[in-house]
Amino acid sequence: MLLTIAVVLVVLWLLGFFGRNISPSFPRTGNWIHVLIVIAVILVILHLLGVV
């Protein structure tokens, strides 16, 4: 379950990061892109350490 959430966050981050190249009408996400990838990385690290 935790890995699924991390994968979804990474996909959302990729969409936000490359969204302008896909479609000019794609909404700007600003700093939320970086927040999503940080949360995803923290979740993966916690899962690998067995904390969660």
C-alpha cells in the first residue's frame, strides 16, 4: 500500500514536471512538484527501513 502511494506521488510529480511539454494548457504546479517528490522519497525510505 505504501509503495502504491509513493508510485502515485512520483507519477504526479512527473506530470507536474513535464506537464508543460505535454500540453501548454496544463496547470502550473509551482513548488507542489517538489513537495510531492520529497514525500514520495520519504515514504520509500521509511518502507525500506521497515518503520512503517
